[in-house]
Amino acid sequence: MSWQDRDYSNEEQYRQMHSRPAFGSRLTGSSVVTWLLVANVIIFLLDNILTYSTRAASLSPSLHGHFSVEKAIYQFQVWRFLTYQFLHADLLHIFFNMLALYFFGPMVEKWWGSARFLAYYLICGIGSVIIFTILAYFPDLLGPNPLQSGLVGASGCIFGVLVAAAMVAPNQRVMLLFPPIPMKMRTLVLVFLGIAVLSVIVGSVNAGGEAAHLGGAAMGFLLMKQPILLGFTKMFDAASRSRRKNERQQRANEREAQRQRDHEAEVDRILVKVKEHGLQSLTEKEKKALQRETDRKQAG
């Protein structure tokens, strides 16, 4: 089933499903977007501390986690397909990536669900470097020595998130930061993609990074069209549902046990009252409660 077939595949239906604002909505402590933001910031700070240290520079995450075709493929250091997504070149790089994730990520996470969103995010990042790798074999397309060039950043993942947002709510109005121009979500994404395509064609300084952006966007589009590709996340959804069901049952058992304790305490109080003052001292409510307890014991 493709995303268009879902009941909430358009903007109006999406707004009906979620009463809170889609963009910039409050992040919950358990949301995947929150944990991605926290992880990226912590790794960025740690990477800068180690990279510019005099004794621990060899331990910096960027040294061992950045992506390059030579290291990730030729040297089979496959972890780099994932680790590069959590590394950033400088403060502006991480700021704009995390800003986009903060504003657009919550809506996409609500649409996919947490487990599928995490898989979607990471796979878009993998698709980003796959496209970069393919284009790196075209002479001079991505600049000199693209096979040795290092890539860092969540931009490929973010472009996947932007594509998902544009497909779920294409007419959602957003405001650019610089310049502050309002436009539709679909228009915003098309502008970004157009810039990336043009940068690759003319051979800009960041042609390799723009190629990676296109890879993340392409992978996001594919996953949105064919969500069955994320079917393996069902195991996590099932485990989560089972855990929640057990938690609900446990809470229900606790409430029932408390209700039973309260009932027994009330019966004991009524019996003490009967002993001290006789049956005539009971209210109608107390008489009914005592009769129900008597009937229950007789039935048992």
C-alpha cells in the first residue's frame, strides 16, 4: 500500500488526525526526534573536544566515523554508513540540520510511527551516500578525488524528512528564515532539490554534499511510495504493543486489587457498626452493600 492510499495522506485529513500543530510542535521525552537531537548535539560537542585536543585527537568520532567510498566500501568499514549521519563539520552545519529536524521531524514521526520513522531516517542517510558513491565514479562530476572525500552530516536524512513532509502535507505553509518568505511545503522542497541538482551539474564546491542531499531525498521518496520496504519494523511495533498491553493489564489488576481492598474495608466497617449499634443503625446504602457481600459469599 503506497502512502497515497492511506486515509490520512493529505494535509486536511492529517490536521484532523492531530490537533496539535504539525510544525514546531512540542517534543515529548520519548519521541525519536528528541533523542536524535540530543544524540547529534552530544556527539558534536564530544567530537569538537577530542578533535582539537592535544592528547586525544586520535579518538575523535569524525576520524573514525566519517563516510568515504575508500574507507566504507574498499576497506569494508561499513559502520560509516550510519556513523557519518551523526557527525557535523561546524556549528552552522549542525544548527540548520537540527533546526529542520525540530520543525519537520515531529510531523513525519507522527505519520510513520516511532519505529518506522527511525528506520526511515537512518535509511535515508544510507541512501544519501549510496547516490554519492554512484555519482563519484563519473569523472569530475563531484570534484577531485571524490572516492577519498569525507562526508559528514545528517543532511541526507533531513532531505528525506523534508520529502516526507512535502508528500504528507504539500500545501502546509512554512516560512523561510533567510529571507522570511512564506511558501508551501512542496515549493520549499522543490527549491532545495533544484539548488542541489544545479550544484551538481555546474560542479559547485559542495557538489558532493549536494549529491548526498539528492540521495537522501530520492530514498525518502522511494520509501514513501513503497512503505512495505520498512516492513521489518513491524517486529518492533509488535513488541511495543505487547509491552503496552502488559502495562495496561498490570494497571487494571492493581486498580481491581485496590477496589477489592476498599470494598473489604467498607464491609468490615459496616460489620463493626452492626456489632456496636445493631442492624437498625445502618443506612440503606450500607444495608445494600452488606447484602451484596452476603450474596457474593453464598454464591462463592
